[in-house]
Amino acid sequence: MSKDPFKEYIKESEPAKKDKGYAWHTAIGLQAVDGLKTSEYLVHTAVRNIEGEISFEEANALLQTYYEENPVSDTSDRTEEADKVSARIAALLSERAFSFTPNEYLSIHRKLFTGIYSHAGCIRDYNITKKEWVLNGATVFYGSATELQATLAYDFSEEKLFSYKNLTIDEIIHHLALFVSRLWQIHVFGEGNTRTTAVFFIKYLRTLGFDATNDIFAEHAWYFRNSLVRANYNDLKNNIHETTEYLELFLRNLLLNETHPLHNRALHISGAFRELEKLDIQAQKLDIGVPKLDIQAPKPDIESSFSSKKVNHILKLHEAFPNQTIFGRSDVMQVIGIKTSRASVLLRELLEHDIIEPVSGHGKGKYRFRH
């Protein structure tokens, strides 16, 4: 079976299969916002559901039984979470019931994470920070724990009062970007905030008449999260301002089927990857192969030592972790979108070729690019 059969299903002419294919494709893709990967068992289960062999309730029951019979011993392995949450997202996206209320937002979180997080459906009661690679390790300022309920209620009331009448499509896109970025920034939930926000937002978009049944969320979920980060971060002394420009590109692709490039490196606050972006575009146009790495070149000739695909992987990693930024296997999985075993193999090869070096004092399995 193809690793990603869902793309074919969302091209289906049969509405039931198309809708379910989109729901599963999006649900699985959204796990990338937390660097999670689903199992092959889930893919088989999803296909059975799309084909009409089993219901969503039966799919969830099968997953529950599967993990009861095959418990995961490694606490860092979150495949069970990814599988179960994917199935729940797919079920939610396949039903049309929706109400634009804070309770609906909390209910979605509860439905997605019951049995996974003890705080499923609950507003967090502690303050949080999160280091973001797109911000060079800095954090967005999230909502204060003491004000979350009031802030959430205020944002909902403001959106309910807002009129889209007589707005151009550009104005509509801009406003939607503002709304979802503000909702996300409150960060009502301790964990699972982005996945909950995405599901709620997709269902809200439907009530506004948008279809949103393409593969943009599935293929670019991490870009979606990073664009939310950039929409809520200021560092004025370094001339960095919060901006919805990236989120608007994402929404234009999602809602209008436009084809703007959505590369995470373009969102990095350093702006150092703009030239690499241009190189990539030129390379594609001229078909001149993979752009050379400018990482003060590790001693080996990378392009002769690795396949073009792996050179691209190395390029992406160096873009994500420049200036001796420390990273680990889970970071590699998230940036490149590969599974645990492949990430381990890639790291081993980079070590063998003296491209990266191990770093001590930051926990097991941490590395950085050599000067």
C-alpha cells in the first residue's frame, strides 16, 4: 500500500470517499505540528473506513484494542497519541455539527485528547513558554493563565459581531488570519492547542462558505504553526514585527487554491534563508541539480557523498539549526518529515562524515553543525 493513499481519495468523484479521504489526510498531517508520526496500522484502518468497511466508531475501537494488545514501552514514543488523535480529528471533520462558541472549542479539545491528556477539555491554570526554532529559540508571549477564560470569551464575542459584508477577498483573508492567530495565541490548552485550533478553524470556515478540502493542512501543518508564531512575535529592537503575511499565504492556498510556495525557512526571523529560497527556485527552473551548501563546508564533498535527496535534507537541517544551534532526533523528524529510524540513520551518516558533532550537557543525542 502507498504510504500516502489519501491524496488519491481527495481526487475521488464519489463524495463520501472524497470527504473521508480529506478528513484522514488532514488529520494525519496535523500531527506534524507536534512532530508526531502515525503508524502503518492507522493508515490501513483509515483506508477501511474510507472504503466503507468500518465506521469511525469502529476505527476508534480497533485502535483502542490494538494499543491495549501492543502497549508502547518507550515513553518518548507518541505514536499511540498520533494514531488516536488522528482518528478523532477525522471523525470530527467528517461531521457537520458545529457551534461558534468557546464551549465548542473546549469540547473539541476534550474529544481529541480524552484518555491522552489528564487536562483534556480544560483551560490551563499555569503560564507557559515554548522555544521556537523559527524565532531562534525565543518564545511567543502566550495568554496569562488568570485571564484565559475572559480573553477567550472576548475574542469570540468580537468575531461574532464582525461583519464580512462588502469586504474584498483580500480583506476577508486578512481578517481570518488575525482571528485564528489571536485565538491560537491565547493558548487556552497546555498541550494540543494547535491541533484543536486547526480543527475548530476548519469547521468555522465551512460555516462561512469555504470548502477547505484540499491537501494544504495535511502537507503544510508545520508551516501553519510557524506562521501563527510569526503572527504573534515582536522584537522591535531588531526590527522584527508580528506579521500575518505568511498565514495569509497559507490561507490563500487553502481557501482559494492558489499556489504560493510554503517553505518554513522563509519564516525564520534571521531572514538568512531568503537567498537559499532563491537558489532553490533557480535550481528548479534551470534543472541544474541541488544547490550547494554554504555551511563553511564540512570537509567532505557533500554532493558526491550523498544522494540529492539527502543533500536536500542536510540543507533543510542547516537552515533550521544555523549558528551551532543544538538539535536532536525529534527535531530532525519534524523538520524533514521522516520517521524515527530514518532520522537515526541520517544522523549517524552526518556524524560519520564529520558534518555534525555530538554536544554534551544538553541531554542524550544532541548535535550541532561543525564550523
